[in-house]
Amino acid sequence: WRKTPLLLLNVLYDDSLASKKKVAIEDIFSGKLRAHDPEATWISSEENEWDFYIHNPAVFIFENNIYYKAQVNSPSVRLVSTGSLGVVFNGLADWLYEEEIFQSHIAHWWSPDGLRLAYATINDTLVPKMEIPMFTNALYPSGQEYRYPKAGEENPDIYLSVVSLNGPLHTVRMRKPEDPRIRKDYYITMVKWATSTKLAVNWLNRAQNNSILTLCEATTGICTKKHEDESDSWLHRQNDPPLFSRNGYRFFFTRAVPQGGRGKFFHISMSTSQPNSSTDTLQSLTSGDWDVTEILAYNEDTKLVYFLSTEDDARRRHLYSANTTGSFNRRCLSCNLSCGYVSGSFSPDANYFLLNCKGPGVPHTAVYSTKDGEYEKLLDVELNEQLNTTVNNTQMPKVEYRKISIDDYSLNMQILKPAAFIETAHYPLLLLVDSTPGGQMVTEQFLVDWTTVLVSSFNTIVMRLDGRGSGFQGTNLLHRIKKKLGEFEERDQLEALRVISQEPYIDSSRTGVYGKGYGGYLASRLLRSDENPNMFKFKINCGSAISPITDFSLYASAFSERYLGSPQASKREYEVMYSNMRWLRKVHFQHTAKFITHLINEKANYTLQIYPDEGHFLHSRESQLHLSQSLVNFFVECFRPPEILTEEKLEQDNEDDG
């Protein structure tokens, strides 16, 4: 099998981060390339070639224990035996780490040469249990237990080990840095190999306001501090991995750097160490009131680093290169393309890259060359011609972007209008607030979902706003919501409603709001905002809150404590959240039952929709389609104009009654 750049073709999105995945691998220069996934990404033949050779090692995890095979057809050897289903996890993430920390079920990492394996051990022994009832596929309902740490409760313990597979098996535990800020209760948020014997590890305290980036020696377990960070609020983007040069003496990472009145923005820092020296040189490569969202590659020959940023606009992503010598000049490689939102993936030597155009038009993917510091398009991988034809023959929404000013912040707003929009007509309005702190609603990514149907087929205006608490506009905007979750977001969304309601085409008597999870919490606040004397009065007729967070003391520890602090130290903030939202629905059905009881007591009209044995995200295609259609039907009915009773109609009704 000759060494060549490879493509990993991702499977369709699945809610389960631990879902099984099938991949197809093909030579990009073969002429028989059959790639139909704009999300295709490079597999480094240097870092991952061992995984695709039949004579190279492999591992598998069974009952939370890790097994090793020197060759695919060799006998398996158990590397660790401490695993316990649902309690002690080796090489896999538990619920908290999968959902809130790693954002992945993977908790093991091969060294570049395949001779060592780093793995996390996550111990949930002291973490309280949750039980989710399962109603289908059995005569009697059953309960599915899992460990769920709520705010202020016991968190899982975690430690990192490296096992050497070259010769006799030998395991070394990586030592947590000796620092009073990183006590017993901590998170490991990122692990990445720098060389075949060194790996980068990021340690974060439980309060999530102090972190230490270390470089650990796999043979001794000694971890050396490389960078420290702290915040008066919370530290954001703590699982961003650094990018290392081949010899490991130079690495690039993003950190929040002060940029004037708008607070800190994430920029690239370059750390360079010299052999046999304990001092490192730290240089900032980029600056400005915009964010570097991802560092993609470093070309050792041209000394160029490649990255994505929001320099053009917070709602856009473009690919840039920057010199790592001299004046650090940067250049935009995608700004002249008919694309506002891109992602990229580079070959191991950074001489080629995939550029994925994700919007505003139909997504497409191409391969480019970067030899000699220049870039040249080589071939189109996917043009999505069939989708293009369908879109061109469909009345797609018109997309508009505006900025509104709130308390000296300039906030991005997106407005979707029907294709046959008429200025003199009157349209209902749907506000979408489906986001989380640090997230982003307003981007130029191509998107087709149930709201597209609502706009195109039922003449509805749909609006999104990135208000205070959203990401990619500076830490001042992001951290404004510290210990006040929902308060400023609610004010910003109401101000956006006030601004757009002044447009002559908006029918303010027909408005709705939609949100899910944290967005469901915000939607629920907006539905009752007219009861608050300190808020701008805007009557919202109806709303859909899917699995809203209603009581942050009952939610995941890492999430709630990040923004509110611990319940013990921030009791008042948790009590305020609870008193405001004590009657609303929570992810767990117990809270839905309480919510229904409250609605009945208040003699309120409500519609409840339950999907048995489904999670926060719907797995089955049937459930997804059913929910989308239900949402469309719900808002179409809500936005139906009231019937005007004429004298003729009244007479007809009287005759029918008579």
C-alpha cells in the first residue's frame, strides 16, 4: 500500500457521538475519485497510516477495557482491566466528557508512530445516577441508568496514561501540574500528540476560570507548563488543540488577547523552544477585533501558517495564511471566491488542501495546491449539481443581514423573507433563539430546514439575532451574561423584535418564538416577558420550547458552573433562575410533568408532543420528519389571520344554529 494523502468521508450526522461509523478511503489523485461529501477531510498519512495497514497495530474497547492487537489477525492483549460498564471508562468518554468537555466519545489517542497509546480513565463511582425510562420494545418499561453530575454534585475523576506498545507493555500516568489553581477537582479538556514521545494536555479547574497547557513526556509522565490562562468570568474554547511543527519545538495555539474596548479576541500565538533550553519564545502572529476560529496547518518549507478567521465579518469564515517570520503578513485565500463561509483541511505536508464552501450558496468542495506559497485550484471534488438544480427551481427564501445597536454593541441580525416578498403585504414573524452561550445563530452557511418551508410555503418572516452572550464578537459581549443567564439575551431579542416590528410589512399581532435546550429556556422567558415591568412590551402569540433548561441546579455541572459558578458560592443566582423558570419543562420527563401541572392550574392552552425513547436529538428519520412537520403545522395555525365576521357570515351562522 503506497503512502498517499487520503480522504475520510464522514457519515451522515447522528446525534449519538458514540455511533458506529463506516468510512471509505480513496486516492485523491487516482482519477477514479468518488467523493460525494462536502465534509470530506484529510487523513494524515504520517499520523494515521498505521491504522490502514493490515500488519500494523489496532486497539478495541470492550466493557470499558482496552485491548491491543499487534496485527489485525494477532491475538488480543488486554492493556487495562479497571473498566466497569457505566462506572469506570477507559479510552471512552462518560456522559459529561462526551457532551460538555471533549465533544466526542473518543478518549484515546495514538502517537504518530503508532508505538504508544494515550488514554483517559474516567471514574464515575461517586457521580450520582440518573434513570431514563424506556417504554418501547418490551412488555414492561425499563430504566436506563447513567451517571449524571448536576451542578455542585460529585464530578467524575479523570487521569491520563500512556502505554508503550514497543516491546514489553509499560504504562505511565501523566502527572497533573503542581499548581494550587488546579486542585483535585479538575477537567482534562484536550489531549494531542506533539511528537512520538511528547503530548500536549490542557488542564482546567472545575470553576473553569484557570487553565494550564502542558507538554508531557510520555516516558516519565512529567508535564511541563507551556502556557497559563485565567479569566474573571470563564475560559472559552478550552478544547482547541495546538498545532506542532514536525520536531515539536514550535507550536501554534489560540488564546484570548486584549484588543481594546471590545475585550479579548482569539488570536494565534507561536511558542518556540530551543533544544537544551528551558525558556520559550512567545510571539503573537495575528491581532484585531476578530477571532481566529481554527488553526489548520503549518508548512515547514514556506513557513506559512493557515487558519480560519472572522476578520471579514463575524458571520463569515475565510481561509488565511500568515508568515511566521518577519512582519507576520497575512493573506486571504478565499475572499475572492463566491463563498462567504468556508472550512478547510490540509494534507500532512500542507502542500494541498480541501476547501469546503459552506455558503451562502449550495456547498461545494475543491482541492487546491499551496506549493511555493501560492495556491492553485486542481480539481472539484463535489459540485452538488443535483442540489443546485433543485435549489434553482425552488422558491428559496431571500436572506438579508442587518446590524442593530444595543448598549454600544453592534449585533448581527438575519432576516428570511419569502421569495415573492411584497413590501405592502403583512407577514407573521418567527424569532429563532436556538443557541447556547458562545454560540452563533447568524452565519452565511447554507441551510435548509423546517423554517425554510415556513418562509417559502407559508409566507412567514424568520429572524435570528446574535445578542449578548454569543460568540465571535469579543469576550466583553460573551461574558456580559455571567451569572445572569437569560437576562441580557431576553432584552436583546426583545429589542430586535421592537426594531423589526417597525417595518411596515411585519404583522405584530402574529408573532412566535422557537428554541431548543438553552434556546428553549430563552424562548420560555420571551413568552412571559410581557409580565416583566422592566422589559419592552411585545406580545408573542405562541412559542415552541423543545427540551428547555428550566432549573440550572438540575443541569450538567460543567455547563451550569461555567456560567453561574457553584451552587454553594452562587446560591442567589441559582435561586433567581429557579424562581423565574420554576414551572417550565426540563429535559427529564419529571420536569415536563411539573410543567403540565402548572399549565393546567393556570388554565392555559398547551400542546404536548412526546417521542418515546428518543434523546435530546431525535435519532429516527421518522421522528425527525414528524417533528419538523409538527412545528410547521403549529406555527401555521398560530399565524392564521383571525376570521373577520361580516353581517352575512353572522346571518349564516345564526341560520346554521337555528
